[in-house]
Amino acid sequence: MAAPVNNPTDLLIVDAELCTQAGRSLMIYEDFRGLVGVDVWNPARDVTFLAVENPARDILRRFDVDASQNFNQQFPDGLVEKLELALREAIGHIQVHFTQEEILDAVTNPDRPLVGYQASLPALRSKLSRHISACCKDEDLVRAARNIDQPLLASGACKIQVLAKQENNREELSCFTATALGRRIEADLSGGSWERFDREMVI
């Protein structure tokens, strides 16, 4: 398998194609990322987000931070925390609806409004069917809200898969060689009846 970009196992994962004795492994992980993730309608287009005027420019000036400079630089210890606290104090009690990421986004984008995407998650989910909502992580919805011109990626939804049986040899309808699979393995799926499969197949 291909090693996940974000490996949650705390182990070094090696592609099975590179292992000469993969079948003797004590632990095997399957990577299903290629089978999930469906682009659907973005509900952010129908939601009004919590937004307030951004006081960041005045705050940056107070702390002698040049807003015209690139923010990809090292700041003195504690300055970022002071900027966050000052911005929260400036917007008052409504600050509880904004995450740290949203506050810091406002600090680095002083000419844009402060937007509470996380606070709008219930409204976003209310626009979705129960199935699609269950297939979406909060991160999917926040990403869609930040990119309103793009579709929502329902990261947990299964993609449609197409199975084609081989018609050239009835005895080998469900036997796939390594060449046919493009892998170093062979697959024999002859345990069931194709006639029954034809009747009961659903998409």
C-alpha cells in the first residue's frame, strides 16, 4: 500500500509492492483513500457567516507591526499571543464564537472581515442530506466555507466503483491474474455464483 500522507500509526509504513514477503507481515494496513471522497454541492453558498469588522490594523499599529510586510517571519516571543488577546478584547463578548485560527487569520489579513466559519457548522450541516452530512468532517465543511467557489468534498463518502466480469472464458470469470490487476498478486473470486450476482447486484 502507499504510505498515507498523515500516518496515524506511529509506524514506518512500506508499500506492499516493495516487500518480497508481504504475506508474512505481522501487521498490514489497507489504504482506502482512493475509494472515498466525493465532490458535492457546497452549502456555504446558501449560508450567511458570522462576520464582524476587523480591528487588526489598529492593533498591529499599537504593537509596532508593519502590516505591509510579509507575516511569514519570526516574531518576538509572546507577540502572537498578545495580538490574539488584543483582537479578542477589541471585539468584546462575541469573541467566544471565533477559533484561534480565525482570530490569527484576521491578524494577518487586516483588510478582510473577521469571519467565524466554525460557528457556522450547524447551519452548513442543516443544508445537507443526512447521508452527506454523516460523510463530512468538520474540516471538510470549514474548507468548503473558505473556498465557496469550489465543491464540498465529502471525505467519507464512497465513490462509485465499477466491476466488469471477463466474458472470454466462463471458467475464469472471477479469476484475475497479476497482469490483469497490474499488481504482484492474483485474485480468485470464484467462491460465489455469477448468476446470483447478476440478479442481486445493486449500485
